[in-house]
Amino acid sequence: MFLRWFAGRGWSPRAHQLDLLQKARDDRSALLIAPTGAGKTLAGFLPTLVELSAEVSPVRSSPLPPRSGGEGSGVGGLSAHTTAGELAEAPPTPDPSPPRAMRAGGGEKTPRGLHTLYISPLKALAVDIARNLETPIAEMGLAIKVETRTGDTPVSRRARQRRYPPDILLTTPEQLALLLSSDDAPFLFGSLRRIVLDELHALVTSKRGDLLSLGLARLWQLAPQMRAIGLSATVAEPESLARFLVPQRDGNSEAADIVVAGGAAAPIVEMLDTKERLPWAGHSARHALNEIYDLIKGNKTTLVFVNTRSQAEMLFQELWRMNDDNLAIALHHGSLDVAQRRKVEDAMAAGRLRGVVCTSSLDLGVDWGDVDLVINIGAPKGASRLMQRIGRANHRIDEASRAVLVPANRFEVLECRVAIDAVAENAQDTPPLRTGALDVLAQHVLGRACGEPFLSDELYAEVLTAAPYAGLTRTDFDDTVDFVASGGYALKTYERFARIKQDKTNKPESRWRVTNPRVRQSYRLNVGTIVEESMLKVRLVRGRGGGGSGSTGALGRGGRMLGQIEEYFIEGLVVGDTFVFGGEVVRYEALAEDQVYVSRASDKDAKVPSYMGGKFPLSTYLAERVRKLLDDDKAWKALPEQVRDWLSLQRHVSRVPGARDLLVETFPRADKHYLVCYPFEGRLAHQTLGMLLTRRMERARVRPLGFVANEYALAVWGLGDMSFMIRQGKLDLGALFDPDMLGDDLEAWLAESALMKRTFRTCAVISGLIARRFTGEEKTRRQVLFSTDLIYDVLRKHQPDHVLLRAARADAATGLLDIRRLSDMLARIKGRITHRELTRVSPLAVPVMLEIGREAVYGEASDELLAEAAEELVKEAMDRT
Amino acid sequence: MTAHAQFLDDEPARATVTVAGATLVVAGVTLVADLSGALFWEEQGLLVVSDLHLEKGSSFARRGVLLPPFDTVATLGRLAAVIARHDPRMVIALGDSFHDRTAHDRLSATDREALAALQARRDWIWISGNHDPALPSDLGGVVAEEVAIGPIMFRHEPSGAPGEIAGHLHPKARVSTRGRSMERRCFACDGERAVMPAFGAYAGGLSIRDAAFARIFQSLGFMAHVLGDVRLHTIAASRCY
């Protein structure tokens, strides 16, 4: 039947699709590694369709109402939107045949179990896949019921799905967690045969992956017969990803079989050979605007990827300024209004757009066959990441994708060069599999208690089968359960307020259950691991002109909603500051509750740069290749002439950083002294390094004043003459960069770090210590009556080894603080520091020096900032006289 | 990261700095605004603290939000430090000393003893606040609605009257420069009246740009005395938000 269907469409099944089918027949779980466009999703469902078709008779044999076109979910005789009410009225035909055989009649009296569960990171993707599945199911005439379940699914339908599950349910990790926490879970999942995990490479890099892994562990208990199929883009370590799909046992790492789809045409990637002067710094790629515009004009449909929202804003604005041909160019990024994003996606799917400027918001998602060119502006950041983006063009596996990289500055030329080499070699640099986070475990433990009561020993054994948690210690597990129960505090005062309890305390054979229904309700409202930055709604109002007072008084309310913006960005603004948002320069007028009021500004350039750095730092792999490229001047011939000249000059006046050492330059400039180093470890790690270095320089009486970091380098300035101090032996660079800075200095800094407090807040929310959404009336976070910063301070002082602080510190190793990377770097360069004392700034230092004043100067805000504000007051007072 | 379990309590540099207070003038009376958020009237030997919110942690715990139960210990510890510094003859707790009506029942025996030790050898006045309108008599000290000393009236909720020192609003100020910003507790004062910052470890804050402050000070012509790390900073309210 399937071969007929394929043949009917002029296709033949691809090798990997047949391989996957064979794995299913062999009762094996499998990981399919395939580039985009390889028919991955259909491959994932083939075993399901084959199995179900063997169990249901093709609907041709039974009389059927005509298929209602385009309806969301039901196929072949079953109404798409059967409600509970209709079900009650359904003909009570007793069904003598085995459950799965009875399909076409429309009677749903006998509750049947689910056959296949499909998990996607995006709900839009789940909805899209449901639509795509309907075609083969309908054309093959199969009576198979497919439904989606997302946050948008109506309550009545959700309730029905629990009682009368479809054959195939398409959903997200969060909805799976919710279903597992219900009493119906054993019934609902008992019959489950397959689970299909889409975009697995993207899911496993975050805490959502942790949550999903714990859900899988539960499913393996409820449905031991279940087999998994993971669908993934190419990754660096497929073997470790394959472990995610099968239960881990007794420390043996079990793994699913790996199927690799071959035959993808190699992409054609080139760097824009610009006729313009390459900028020293910045991320705008303004110099190449004409060339970018011509590329869009010369192709049918172009996706233009940038790294940050503000870059997208800027580029979009500039392209329209020069759009004499009136090309349909659109903007797409995560903080735009959802309705607006959907409009762009629909226009794109309908082929009405010539270009879309977008951020990682379009990295995943719905396939568009018609994209014929991908332009990547700025740093590629990682080889795998770049390949996935390039794969967004031409979703036909046998045609080569075309991509053009546009570096925005000289360092990015180096990064683009090595990224192109990496793509040619098909080298991957996806991050290693995560170690499961304790805050996610806490959420899962509470969810488990919301369903059937559990035994500690059993749950511990179950959790160990999840690959990210295979190494979880019993102590960490018990501490987490204790945290969920009564907070896990050394001071045992909350036993009477416990959220979960054993019938008999401290008896291993006694089960844990929730103490009251409120706990269950709160869990359900707060499930999930995506903790959004606190966002404010941006509304466009008419400006008041002049320097407003900043109060929220007379300003007209309402105004068109432009989108959302991070609260911390707005916190750094003063009324009257201009910034780019929604493709235009706006002026900050006022803040009220969760609304930011802005007006249209006449300025051409925004006063406050909103380049907050990309979410992803330069990958370790690309960084290493950049260092190697620098170290090998024979390889420079692959670089544009301007860049070669720049590097040659650097070699002449200082030196070029070596592949393994750390180059440190010191030089005076104006009335200050500078230290610039080139670790190439990404902005986040450099920022942390800057914090710790300035603390040490403070103690060494270098009197540092500030620092600025970019992806490649770090510049610190101060009043002390660093060159002189190094010459005199008063400043020892080896000691300054010694890995021991990750001891006490780090701890002291973490105590106050705003980044650490943000990390802690995320853990507090995910673990369920504090709620995002409340039972009863909805309150916003602004109305929450306590601050996690205060809790962090108190907890750190009184119970520094509390499980939540352990979770936050584990996050700090990789997240906003990137400490692990810093520590690897410090170990690498120990005893390998090369110092150059210069009389002035070197060519290589220019880019990072240019960031000074262009970007927020880092350094935790402290008394100096307050003193500065107080100083203004004095000045003001003096001016008045 | 668990290898770094050693936490420093306070930076050594900070411990050696003499705590610098700022001077506040209210209705002709000069008071020292302490870095801890307390106010000291030297001639009277009077120390004032506001909004301790003791047992706020356990108050949330009762409703299933299990905040760390160390807030009372932390608050009393800071109170002990500022009392040791000034050795006042009299202490006024300016209302909302306890987070809810039954909070005092939940004080641990240790915390009760610590509180009694602070009350020994000095007068102690609990002013009632909206969170703790009916304090029992067994807490030591006396309970009052408001207290007048010289030209100053101490009460919990500010009315805006001249000569008033109040709490209740938990003033905080946010200051921004070049894309960086920070937010701290502060005293709000215009020379005629003052609103004190909250002293409690879990007490949050309300921006001094909120309409509630405009009602009390009539205009933006008041100052924020912001609690920095090592000293207080006097910043015009119009400069903060």
C-alpha cells in the first residue's frame, strides 16, 4: 500500500525511510540523522502508519462521508471536532472486534489507547505536521485519527483526548509533562507503541530536554513496549544523542540504533566579496547594504539571518530606506507581536515575499521549499548552527543550498572563513549532552506526586534511566525530594506546610503524595522550563516633545502595540533616550505597569545601542580554528586583502596570537593605561573574566576603571601604568591570569553578580519555589510580593549548599557566566602568556577598543554609579548660581 | 561548581570601612541616616527602624510558597548590629514589624531571646502598622499608634503632614547611566517630612516615582538618600525612577 502511494506520487521511498521501517520491525529504537529536506518527518511516522494500517482496514471498504477538506485533525470518517457532548450521543454500538479494528463507524464508545506520540519543540510545527500527515493518510484511505494538543487546545477537547485518545497525538514537552501528571496517565499511555521526537538536536540543549528526558523515563515505566524514533539534524556526537532515546540501565550506556540519511548535496557557501572597506568593529554590516540588497533582488526568495533582534531591526530599516524597487521585504523576530509574525510566515509560505530579515526565530519550524538563498549577516558563531541555517534554503535534498556569509567586521571575516571550511568538511560543533538540572528534577518530582503517589526508591531508579540523569547521586535526588516537600532547609520549620508528604515519615515503603489540591493546581499552571525574560509591552503613542519628566501622568494611554522588549533593557534607559524597535527609531516616553510608551523619533540614529550580544557565544570549535588560522600565515591567502594587510601590520608592530597561547598587550592612551588580551572564548566568558581580572587588578593597585569585551578580546583600562608595573615585577601576568581566580574571587563576585541573581531566579521559578502564574486571579510578576534577589542574598548566607544554589551554580558553568569555558581557557594558557609592551594601540586591539562607548561598559553597577548620579546633582546646583 | 562551596560572608574591604551616614533634616531636627536603613536621633538617643516584616518567609510558607526561613534571623542580626553601633536609649519600630497578625506566634525561641536581648536596658516602642495592627503585650516594649517627640511625629502610614517620619511605602530608587542601572532602598525626604526604607530582609520596594510619593511630597522636589554598598548617596528624586 505504501509503495503504491509513493509510486502514485512519482516517488520511491528513500533508503533511510526503509531503514527506519526495518528498525521498527526489529523492535529497536532509532535515531535518524538527516539534513533538512530529507523527508525526515514522514520517515519518523512511516512505522506508525504501517503498523496502524495493518490494524485498521482501509476505509474504502466501509461507507464514508466525504472528507471535510482542511479540517484540523480528524481523518477518514471521524469528525475532527467531536465534543464530549457528541460522544455521549454517539450510537452505542457494541464493538465485538478488537479495539483497533473498529474505526470507521464513528462510534467511540470503547476508549482506546494511544499508538504514537509526537513531540516537537514548536507548537506551530506540531500543527503543521498534523496537516502534512493527513495527506498520506487520506490518500491511502486509512482510518487513522490524528490530533494535536498544545496550549491553545480548548479545555473540552483536552478532556476528551484523555478519555478517548486519538491514534496519533502531536504535542510539546510541556503538554507531555502535564499529561503525565494526571491520574489518567497509566490508561492514556499504557498502549503507547511509538514516540517520535522531532528536532531532537534543538530540544536536548536546554532544560526542556531535561524535562522531556524525565517524561520519557516515566513513559518507559508506563509503556515498556514503547520504542522511540529521534529526528535530528547532524550533530557532533550522535552516539550520545542516541542514548537519550532508550532507558539507561545500571550505569551501562544503552543507545538507540543510528540511521544516517545520505545523499544530501553539499551546500554552496561563499563569503561576500565586498568592494567596500571592511569595518573595524560593529555588527551592522552597513558597509554591505547595497550588495545585500542586490542579492535579494537577484534571487526569488532570500532569508537574511542576523544574530540579534536589534541587528534585524536596523537592517530591515536600512533595506527599506533603499528599496527603490519596492521589493516585498519583511521582518521576523521573537519579540514582534505573534499576529504579525504569523502574517509574515503565511506570506512567506504563499511565496509573496522576496526577502525576510530574521533572527533565530526562524532557525526551526515550518519548511518553505521556495527559499533559494540564505544570507547570514555577522558571525556564524558555530559550524553546526550555520549548516542548519543554510539548510533552510532549498528544502529539496538533492539540490544544493546556496548561502552567502556577510561578515560585519574584520574579526568576523576570520570567523566566516573557518566556518566555510568547517561546512566543507561537514565538521560539527553542537554542544555535548547536558547533565540534567536539579531544578527541572524538582518540577518533575512534584508532577509525579500530582499523579499516582510514588515511592522514593522507585522514582530514583526511574529517573536514572533518563540519559541526562544517569549519573544523578542519591543525595542530590533525596535533597531534591526534600526541597519539593518542605523547602529543603536546614531549619526544619516548614514540615507543617509541606507540599508533598509520606503517609509515614522516613519509611522507604511509604509513598509520597501531594498534601492538598492547591499544590496540584499550582503545578499545572506553572509547568515548563522556559522562563521568559520579564518582558514589557511596547506601545506607540504621540510624543510630548521636549524632556519629559518621566512620570506616567498625562501621557495618552493605549497606543498601537509594537511588540515586547526585555525589562532589563528598559531599566537602563532614561526618558528621552532613543532606540530602534519594530523597524523604527523610537523615543522612550514612560513606563507604567507592564507597558512601555514610546513615540516616533525624528532622529536617524538611535542614541542607545541595543546590541546585547547574541544569545550564543562563538563555539569553542570555531574559536580554535580562528586561532589556528591566525597562527598559520600561509593560510592567510584565503582572506581578503584588507584583512591580510591588517594582520601583517599587527605582526609588524606587536605579534599575532598563537594557536595555544594568550597574547596580552599593554599600552597608554590619552590619560589612561590599557590591557588588551585575546582569549577568543566568546563575550560571556570574557565578561566573567573581566569581572574577575578587575577585582585582582584592584588588589594589585592597578586602579582599574572599567572593561569591555567582545567575542574575541577583552580590554581593561585603569589609572595605573600597567606596562611599567609589569616591567618592575609589580604586576605578574601569570598570577593575574592564574586559574585560582575561579576560587574565592569567583565566589565573592557571584555573591553580588546580577547575572548570577538572574540565573538563580530562573532556577527558583523552574523548581516551583516561586510561581509564574497564580491560582485564582491572574497576577503579573510585577505584583509578586517578594524579590528573588533578596531570597538569594539570605539563602546564600544561611545555607550556601542549598539544592537551589547548587542548581544555579551548575547553570552558571555554562549559561550567562560561561565559567566552564573560562576555566578551560585559563588552564590552556597557564605558562603560555606572551606579553607585548606597546607605545600605542595595536591594529588587532582597535576593534575591541572601538566598543568602548559604543556599548554599555560592563562592570556590576555599584556605588560609583550612584556617586555619578549624585555628582550630577552637585553640578546642577553649581550651574544654577 | 560545588567545589566552590566556600562563601565569603562579606568582603574584607567592606568590613573595614567606617559606616558613613548621611545627614537628614526634618522640620529643623538633624538626624543621621544609617547605611543599614535605620535613622538615629543623637540628642534623643533614639533609633528608628521601619517595616521589619518579621516572619515574612513563614507567612508565605503557610500559603505553600516555601521561602527560605532565615529572614527573621537575618533581620534581627542586622538590627543587633545597628543597635550595637549606636547604643540607643530608645528604639522605635515604625510599624509592620511583623508580616501578619499571627507572625509573632511563629517566632522561634531563639529569635524571641535575641529580640529580648535587644530590648534589655532600653525603651522599646512598637508602632502598629497595617500588617500588625494588634500586637500582643508579651513581646516586650509598649505598643502605640503614633509617637510625637519635639516637632517630629512618628507614625506608620505617611499622611504628608510637616514634621512626619513614616514608613509603610518601602521607598527604593533606580538610577541609570549609559545603559546600566541599579536599584536600591532609600530614604525619601524633602526637609519637612521623611519616608524611611524598609529594614526587613524580604521587604521589597516601591519606586519613589510612584504616585504614592507624589501625594506625600506634592512635587518631585525631594531627595532620595540611596543606600549604597559603603555609603549613602543623595540623589534628586527627579533623577531616579
